[in-house]
Amino acid sequence: MNKEQIHKIVTENPVVLFMKGTKTFPQCGFSGRTAQVLKACNVDFVDVNVLAEADTVPELRDYADWPTIPVVYIRGEFIGGCDITTEMYQAGELQAKLGDLIKAPA
């Protein structure tokens, strides 16, 4: 995956999680925890498995200017990785940033 493809995914989807594995089968604890935080916020999000293509990780690191996986984007804005996303969730900041993307309980 190249930077143009990453940019297209980030700008065309409200919430994107670049992770090792998928939201249903994470391949790393940090990716799994970040997916759980987004699920706890009750938002739909696109998961991109960075392990699917060998060039995705270096391209994403360059695009995001962030050294680790996972990486979260909300409305095209870089949010951060697992620790930042978790801290924002615990402080209520993530929910505020997600705003109208949060689905009402059924």
C-alpha cells in the first residue's frame, strides 16, 4: 500500500484503524486494545491490516510520521496509537472527538 492509497482510505472513511490483524482477529495486543476502545465508543470504523502488504508499514510510518502500529485517524485527522487513544477514551476526549459518529444504542 502506498501513501496515495493510505490518504484515500483516511480521507474517505470517518474512522480508520491501521492495525496488525483485523478488528475481529487482532494479531497484536496493542491493536486489539485499540479496536476494543473504538468498539466501546460504539462507532463504525474501517480496519486496515498492515500485515497484508509488506510495504504498508514503512509507507504508513512515513505518512503518519508515527513509529508504531496501531494508528487511528478520525475524519482524516491523525489521533495516535494505542496509549493515546486509550487515554483519550478514559478522559472522555475520544468520545467528544467522535461526536455524531457514535451510534445511538439500539
